[in-house]
Amino acid sequence: MPEQNSIRAELCPNITIFPVDFIDDIVKTTGKEFGISIREASEFKYDVLLSYESTDNRKNFIELLDGELRSSKFIPFKTEDNGMDREEDGGSELDAAISRSRSSIIVFSRNYAYSPRCLDQLLKIFEYSSETKRLVIIPVFYQVSKDQVRMQAERLGASLSGMYNKQFKRENVKKWKEAIKGVAELPAAVSFSGAATK
């Protein structure tokens, strides 16, 4: 299997582009760039697992991304459509979806790092990818910069406590921070600062 960094570089050059162009790039190159045999490919149920904060993305970027993927015969797994848009992380169903996916697009947006549900998803995806080397992670910065995401990670514990009026376990916050920073620093990322329509 090709190195993950080279796959990421092919899937999403490190430039700011309109989402339609970005999505078109992904659907044209995903299948041929992974270099997976028919037997290996059959182990995967989904081509792309989408992790996102639904209130930031539902009516714009995610719908566009999902539609373009499906129209090009790719099979995405959206957490919201599978009952994972609440504060629970989806448990074993999410674990199964991660293990059966070829790639995952993490859509960092304004409120992603402030959602314990999203952070739990991110941690599961990041740990699985790190441990197995089977899952390619593609970070996307949607209406938020990499620096803003880094800042959110640094202030994570206090921000979450203030928003939810509860204390989160230090170990959880530490792991969430590491996952945010780990994914945000991947060499191939796409950013988009404008609206999802021209």
C-alpha cells in the first residue's frame, strides 16, 4: 500500500480551493491512488468516513461533499445519517465504520473542537489510523484556519467546561488535544474560507 503521506498529497494539494474543485479532485483520484487489490478492497464497506460538526456544515459543505461522492459511485459514511449527531459517540457502530473505511475526512470548523461528540470521533479515527496504518486521514479546514484550530486545542479544557458547565476528565482532554494537533498537522490538508456556493 502506498505511503499515507503520498496518498494525501495526491488527494488534496495544500492549497485553498473551492469545495467543488476539491471534491472533484478526490473522487477522480481516490480509487486509483490507493493501490489496493480487489481482495483487499472488498474488506472495506465505505470509501470515506466523514467526521464533522453538523450545525457548522450540514446545509452547505457536507451536503455538497456527500452528493459529489455518491454521484461518482463512492460510498461515504456520514455520522449524522447514522444517528451519531447527538452528544454520544455512536459506540460500537462508529468503531465498525472506522475499521471498514478506506479514508476519513475530518472537517475542522468553528465548533468542531468544542463538541465532545466530534472529539470522541476524532480520537477514535486518529488512534485507529495510527495503530493500523490502514486509514488515510484527510484534514479539511472549513471556515477556520489551522492556527485557530491549534488555539482551540490549547484552550480546550477551559472552553469545554465553560460551554457545558461540567468538568471533563483530564485524560480525555489530553487525548483530545493530541488528536486535534496530530490530525491538524498532517502534511496534506485543504482549507476553504468562503461560503459553499458561488
